[in-house]
Amino acid sequence: MNIEPLSDGKIIEAWKRNASPWTNAVRAGEIESRRLVTDRAILDAVLACRPQTVMDLGCGEGWLALALQQNGIEVTAVDGVPALALAAKQAGVIDSRVMSYEEIAGGRLKLSADVVVCNFSLLGKESVDGLLQAIPMLLKPDGTLIVQTLHPLVSCGDLPYVDGWRAGSWAGFSPQFSDAPPWYFRTLGTWLELLRTSGLTLRALQEPIDPRTRRPVSVLFRAHRTG
């Protein structure tokens, strides 16, 4: 199968190849920004909503779903990479499913939840656009979408501050990783417009700060269904 090097399909293929080293790195606590800032930030943001039910979309190896489950929350964890969804199940996540964002956008996930959370899992272009359009259907009437993603101003680096595909990198990770997935860069304004056009209203924006650099590590959006 010939997949464009900078595309949504390439992201999934790369994650299939790196599912095992990623699972090992997360469980060994090898990712410093997560230990210091971002894991706590997303967990606190979800718990602050006091949900009974949560959908973790792009759940990866399942750490967040498991942490929420351990707080007495009913969690449905979904990932498009079978090995990651299996790792989540093996870790103890009760409801772990394999499903692509395109399938979710097409209405296959016939559930609703108090909170839908996407933690560093909105990496593509078309797949993310389609998924966000479907979020209002996945939320209960007073439900909340919580997204944590790379902070645009920091992750932009020296490149122009314009939307577009970027090459991925496993710099700082073990040699077990290969073929880094690309990702689609969005400016802050584009993120806000995407939420708006998806039928969502932004209620809060947080910028978790790295205690060492005093710079934002990520940006956290909290949005509700419009109307």
C-alpha cells in the first residue's frame, strides 16, 4: 500500500510500527514532559468535570483511561491502532475498542458520554476535522470535550506560523523507535475556528507550564456543545 509521507494514513501506519516501544516508554515514565506537567494536567481537567462517563479517543496504551477508571468513572477507550487498544485492555481498561476516527465520524460509535477527551491524539488533518464534527453527537446534553495538544507557539519552532504538515521526530526517545509519524500543525486561531465550526463553544483554555523553562508545554481546550 502506497501512503503519502505526510498524511493521515502515514500517521496510523507509523504508530502501528511503534506501538510496542511507545507502550514501554510511557509505562517506564521515560517522557519527562508527561511526568512533570501534561499527565497531571489532563487528568485534573477531566476529574474537575466530575463525569460519570468518559470517552478517551486515541487512548494509546490506556494510561489515562485506567487512571479515570480507578477514580470510579466508566470509561470507553478507543484507538485506531489494534496493538495500542490491546495494550490498554491488558493494562486493565475494561472497555477498550479498535476504531478509526473515520469510523467514529461515520457514526459507528453509538455512545454518548459526559466527557470526551483527546489527549495528544489529534495529530492528523482530515481525520481530525471529521472527528471533531462528530463530537457533539458523542456528548451528553451538558457534556464537555477536553483536548490537550502541543502548544502551537512552542511546537512551531523556527518554521512559519502557518497551518501545514510537519515531519515527525523521535528525538530523545530510545533507538527502538523508527519511522516517526508526521503531524498536522494548526495555529491557535485555526484550533479555535475548528472547534467553532464543529458546533462547539470554547469555555476554557489552559496553558500548562514547564516548571523548568517556564514556557507552555501544551494547550488545553475545554468546549461544550453549542446551543
